[in-house]
Amino acid sequence: MTVPRTINPFRVVLRHRNFRLFWIGQTLSLIGTWMQTMAQGWLALELTNSAFLVGLVATASSIPVLLFTMPAGAIVDRSDKLRIVRVAQAAFLLEASTLWALTVTDRMTIGWLLALAFIGGLISSIEIPARQAMMIDLVGRDDLPDAIALNSSGFNLARVVGPGIAAAVIARLGIAWCFFLNAASFVTVLAGLFMMRLPAFMPQRERASPWQGVVQVLRYIRDTREVRSLMIMVTVYSILGAPVLALMPVVAREMFGLGAGGYGLLLSFLGIGGLTGALGLAAVGNRFSRMRLLTVASMLWPALLMTFSFTRVPLVGYVLLLAIGCVMILNGAISNGLLQNIVPDELRGRIMAAYGLVVVGLSQVVGAFTGGVIAHAVGVATAIFATALLMAGYGVWAFFQRPELRRLGARTV
């Protein structure tokens, strides 16, 4: 007999000690990361006064993910994932400390900012697949979709709190101290990671090289129609949804005439919407068809972005960002959960590497960079509208014409 689930979205945190340690530490660390993200974007704008270079800074952090995360995923599948995540978080601490030291001593240049963004992306190229693949070890397969949704809620809680704190820190202490607080925040996640108790890692003898492992997972994606269609959908939405996020400093100043405080509010409202969507998804569990929710969210996302591109009143922009954040996180969390639910365990690290390559690498390298080029040429509002229009056209075709996605929906009702 199936035991009915409660609607408490935090039930996975209460049930699994390892996930509780991970979620609390990761959420606190993500607050610092969002502070750093906001500070980097604003610092790039102050140093260069260029929408193109603001987009380039965002792009620089994603180029290593695009280049290296697939072979890194092959390494993850044959390695101790917890150890990889610990080392990567320590490296993030060092990167944030360097950002602080250069900025507080007035030695920061756009070159250094780009270089450190690239280094952060290099660390992410292996940390993302290791962290994503480790999730099933923390909660088990049955609770995995809810853990993914709740993990998204931590990400969005940080996006709510982080920019607000960053705006206050910039106003009172200066941009450099956002980087310092981010460095300090990594202590929390490292503490949680070292307190975890997972079964001892048992290395398996693997004759295939990392490159052969990449080829294997690419063939799997190509030959498994549901996985292929889901990955293509994630790719298109990640790329076309990226400009509004990467160019938010320019949105704040050029569309709404806001300063750093207003920029922080825009990010915070986006995060409140995402937090609402993630907690709602974790609460409903499997009571509703996740594929149906994904379809609705994916149709609303481009429509809301197009409406946002015409908005010049900050209050209206805040409200629209609430809705955009909600549907954006529903799209991402449901897609991630569906993907992890159907892939075999021996390919999980590489599949999550492919997922990270798309949502972090391609979205920034292609989406943010292209958005920056378009915004530089014709304005940020036109860039947002044009990419959202393309997203809407693809979404109508994919969700209503592709039988593979409909079959995936039938498997997950």
C-alpha cells in the first residue's frame, strides 16, 4: 500500500541527514555566490560601461563548462563524487578570496575580472556534474525529484537574499566586500560536506578512457529518443532564456533607470518567484503530471519575457519577474528530475555533465554572449524580445508536435 505523502516541501530535508547537511550548507554558500554574481556584473559595468563586456564576463565563466564538463563527467562516473565536491568548494573559496584582494586594493581590471570568471568556470566544469550526480546518494531514487525541486528552492532563496545583502554591502562598504563574504560563505558548505557520512567509495576498474566515456553518453543521448528530445528542449530554452539574466545590470539601468539597489531588487524578485515555484513543486510531489506542468511553464516563460521587454515601470517589472522566476525554475527543475529519473546510474555523471554543459555552458557562451551583442547593437529590450519570440516558436513546435515528449509525459503521469 502506498503511503500518501504530506504537502510539506521540506520533508526530504527532515528525512535524510546527509541531504540536510548538504542543503543547509549549500544554501548559505549560494547566498554568497549570488552576492558575488551581482557584484561581478556591476563591477564589469563600472569598469567598462559596456553591455557587451558585461555579457562577456558572464560568458567567460561558462566557456570552461562548455569545453571541459563532458570529459569531467566521465571522470565523475569513476571517482568519489563527495571528494570532488569538497575539493571544488575549497577552490571556489580561493577564487573568491582573490577577487576580494584585487578589488579592495584597487588593482582589479577587466582583464583580471575575465580571468577569474574563467577560473570559476573551470572549477564548475567538474563540480556541477559531481554535485548533481551525488544527489541520488544523499536521498535515494524515490525522493530524488523532490530533492531536486528543494535544491532549486535553496538556489532561489539565495537569489532572493543574496542580491539584497549585496546591494546594502555595496552601498555601505563597497563591491570588494561582496567577494569577501562569498569567500567566507564557502566555509559553511565545506563544514556540511565534511560532516556527511556516505558509504565508502568503491572504485571500479574502467578500461575506457574519459573520451570514450563521452562518446558512449553522446550515443546514448542520440539513440534514446525521449532523452534526446528533452535535452534539445533544455538546450533551446537555456540559450534563449539567458540574455535577460546575463544583462540584468543593463536592464536595471537602461530599461528602468535604477542603480545598484534597484538591480538587487530585480534579482530578488526573480528569486522570490523561483523560490515559490520550487517549493510548490516540492510540495505537490507526484500529485500532478510533471510533464503537464512543464508544458504550461514552458509556454508562459517566453510570453512573460516578451511582455517584460516592453515594461519601463519598475513596479510592473518586479511583478513580471516574480512570474518569470516561477516558470523558469519549474522548467529547469522538472526537466532535471525527468532526466535523472530515466537515465541509468552508470551514465548519471556524464548525463549531468551534458545537462550542465547546456544550462551553464551553452546558455552563457551562446545565449549571454549573443544577447550582449544584440543588446549592444539594438538595445537590451529588443534583445530580450527577439530571443523570447524564438523560444515561443520552438516551444509550440516541440511540446505539441514531438511525439517523444508526449511519450515521456505518459511515462511520468
